[in-house]
Amino acid sequence: MLFPTLMFITFWILAIVLWQSTEHIFFLFNFGYIGTSLGFGIGLVSLLPRNRKPLGRKIAQFLVGGYMLGFLGLFAFENMQIEGFFYYLLSGFFGGAVMHYLIAKVFGPALFNRGWCGWACWTAMVLDLLPYTRNSGWVPGRLRWLRFGFFAFSLGLVLVLWFGFGYRYQSKTTELHWLLVGNAVYYGLAIPMAFLFKDNRSFCKYLCPACYQLPLFRQRGTLPPGYQEGRPQAYRRGRYGGRRGGECGGRRSFRTRSSST
């Protein structure tokens, strides 16, 4: 139970520090809730019998991913997609999307490696309900470079709109529209890719623009590989992950297209 406790304590320390330094009690609720949810889910993985361990991770995914997409996104109108991050940076506003990316995808991986991808991502939350839970490795070729192109497209789109057309967020409703369209694009690509490659996490490997920096941390971080992105077959083997060909820059296990059938 060391790592569930570590996760719980880390987020509650962050929650208290931000609350006291900004005098906004929302930070206490936000990060306290996330830390409690992650600690609860990871703790379940430690306590449940082997064939039930995936349940703990899925509970954490829905508790955290559902909260961030449903409450922060659809209710509070915060665009937590990468485009929202770029807009907030250009605006000089240290808001929800900036804080989210700095903690979950910039500094967080140095401590928890790819824990975001396996335990909190709202895109993966849905993808992990699809039938292709077995990691099929990487398709030979340069498909893995597509995520850098997707990242460049997202950044370029925001820069062109910002500097070329003077586009700005007009209201919180505008952020909601960006969030809805962005997620529609993500799911519209991710779900067909899962069936095409027979791998639920194909989008994470080849297109996710938030994964560009994560290979830098694949050998670092205090969170063991098994706690990062577990899948059911990894639990059944008696370990939590650390598998070859992991999404978001894990060690690559190439395959031919015919081997996936």
C-alpha cells in the first residue's frame, strides 16, 4: 500500500499548499479529490484478487477522468484539451488547462511516469471499455511519429488563429465549444483506430499529442511500471504492466499487420 499512500499524500500536500498560497478553496477540493480517487483506485489494485485487479484502475479512471471531463469541462466550462493549454499560455493566464498540463504531463511524469495515461485520462477511460485489451505492439514504420504531427497541428492551429486572425476566447461558452469539438475529434479517431489496429490504445501510441514528451520519463519516476498503464492480461500474469510496446512511448515491440489477426 506504499504507492497508493504516496499518491494520496502527494496530492493532498499540493492541495493544501495551493489553497493556502492562493486562498482559493477550490484547489483543496480539486486536488484533494483527485488524490483520494487515485489512492483509492491504486489501493484496490493492491487489495483485490488477481482476476479483479483491473477494476481498481477503471474505477480510478472514471472517478478522475469523469470528474475532469464532466465537472471541470462540461459544468465549469474549462477546456482541458491541449488547445486550451496553448490559448491560456498565450493569454498569460495560469488557469485550469495550464495547471493540468504542468502537473499531469510536464512535471508529473518525472515522479509518476505515465500514470496519467493509465489512471486518469478521460480518452483512455472510454477506450479501455473496447474489446482489444491486449497490447498488440507497434506497427513497423513511422506511424509513431504522427503524434508529433498532431501536436504541431494543434499548436499551429492556435497560433494561426491567435496571431493571424486575432481570435480570442469570447466567453466560457467558447471554451466549452472547443472542448466538445476537440473531444469529438479525439474519440472519432481513437475508436476506429482501436478496431483497425485491434488495440484499444492505438490512438495513444500514434496520435495523442499529449504523449510527445512522455518517452523522456519511461525509465524514470517513482511509480513502478505496473502502476502506470495496467491492462487485464498484465494483471492475469501477476504483474501490473511494464509490457513491451506500451503506449505513449514505452519500449517498442514491432509487429507485422498480419500478426494482429
